[in-house]
Amino acid sequence: MTSAHKAAQTNANRRATIKDVAESAGVSFATVSRVLNETGLVKPATSELVLEAARALGFRPNLMGRNLRSSRTQTLGVMLPTLIHPVFAECLQSIETAARLSQHTIALSTTDYDPLAEETASEALLRQRVDGLILTVADAAASPVLDKLDAEGVPYVLVFNQMSRQGKKKQPLRRPCVSVDNQLAAQQMVAHLISLGHHRICMIAGRFGQSDRSRLRFNGYKQAMQVAGLEPLAPLELPFNQTDTRRELLDLLGNRSRPTALFCSSDQIAMAVMRDARLLGFDVPSDVSVAGFDGVRVGQLLSPELSTVVQPTADIGRTAVDLLLQLINGEQYLGPALLHHTLRIGSSAASPQ
């Protein structure tokens, strides 16, 4: 079997090992170790053969096994879904400022909530020998990337992901995270809408498969409705990058039993909904009230001003850097950092007409 066939078979089945590299290059385990660790003399031709085999197999040495942590790069990897959303952009700015104050630089990658892109981006950052990672993933309880980082002992901190108490195997997960209590915050905002007199409230959310925060916020929505003795409505799920909601809104608002209030899982969705509702001839809040989640500053510049849950986005970034540096220095993880949220009551939500 050729080296290329071996590489293809290995990549299709599992992550390559140093033994696979040695077999593919036709050299000893010790030779591969000397080449990858740059210790001992190896002929240039042999070294190139080993490196070519490693590239073909997609092999990356175990960061802890190679003792690379003892030689720090003063670089922190950052992996976020997007920088188009103001929440992630503001968080990144806070991370970069905090990193600079601690004499660190950052290496950045974005993933669009795509699990395959998350794997590719994390590998690229690890190849840069970052000292640790700050990241947001689609599903923190069932993430192959986080499983990999746990197995290799790479320090990392999640931002915005709020770890559930149990993972996919119904075992407690202790993954470092900095967030707000998404379920409680959503419950409080929906309770506010109910207090205004709304009984038919629908949640418009990012796809649950793309965001575990959307699921937690929907749980909060359901809890608020059930506490008030109201029937939760089926959520309207939108793709992560969808910016035009007119078709969905027309289906939702174009009947007699339409909801009188819409709770959106993000401010970005809420702002698109407010714009599109007006384009369809619906007045906000006279015809339908709208509330969001995030607390982006531009929401205060809208007319009417957006009612929303405010996350302390900058504090989340700063806290994540502080926690990651503690983990890099070998300090014990004591549990999730859930920061305080607030409600910003704007004029986009009012009593139903």
C-alpha cells in the first residue's frame, strides 16, 4: 500500500499517531521523534520524508506529550462563530485588550457554527502552538473539539456557551465557561412580556442545532409561559446567517390567532424582525411587541428602542482571559463563571392593543 493510500485510510478511520508516521515514512519511531522534536541529528532527506508523511496523514503531535507547554508562545487562540454579530466583535476586542495587558497576543479563527469548521480551525490554532484557547462552539455538551482538547490536556475556556449539568452520556461535565444564566435571563424577559398583558408569545430562535444557547433560552421561554399558566407555542427556528425574515413573519402574523409578542433569541434576529415587520405593514409595538437577547448597543439607537436581555459582553471576554491564564499556570478549575445579566426595557414591547 502506498503512503498516499495509507494516509487516506488513516484519515478516514481515526486520528493518525506517531507510529503511523513512522510506518508511512519507513523509519523508526525514534527517528520520527527526533525529527518532530528537533532533537538529534537526522539526514535532511530523511527529515523531509518524515515531515511529508506527517503532512499526508494530517498528523499533529500531542501537545502535552511533546512537552510543548514548557515552551510557551505567549499566544492565545480565539475561535468564534463570526465577527459580523456585534456581541462576538465586542467580546473579541475585550479579549485582545486583556491579552495585551498580560503580554499575550491572539490568533483568531471563525467557524459559522459549523462543526467541521470548528475542527479545522482548532487544528490550525493548535499547530500554531497556542498556550490555550478561548472559544464558542455550536454544542458544548457534545463537541468533538472539546473532547479532543480534554484528551490532550489543552487549557481552554468557553465564552457564551453555558455548560449543561450533563453531557451526551448523562455524565456531569466540568468544562470551563464564562457566560450568563441563559435560561433564567430568557425566563425573566418573557415574564416581562407576560406582565404587559401578552398571552400569545412566540419565540424566534437561531437553529437549535447551531446554538446550545438558543435551546437554553427556549427552555426559559417555556418555563415563563408555564409558570403563568400559558401554552408555549412552537418556536420558529431560523438559520444562523438568515437576515430576511419576511416570509416567516408573514406566515406567523398573517392570521387571526397571531402572537401579540415575539421573543427573539438574539438582538440580531430581533432587529431583522422589527425591520421586516414594518416592511410588511405591521407596527412595532402596536401590532406586535418584540424583545431580544444580547444587549447590543445599536439596539438603543433604534426607534422604537429594543427591549432586550443585556449580557456583560466585555466582562465575559476579560473574565475568560483571566480564567484561561489561571488554567495555563496549572491552577484548579473551580466551576463556571455565570456573570450578572440585566433587562433593558425599551419601547419595542408594550401592552397589546
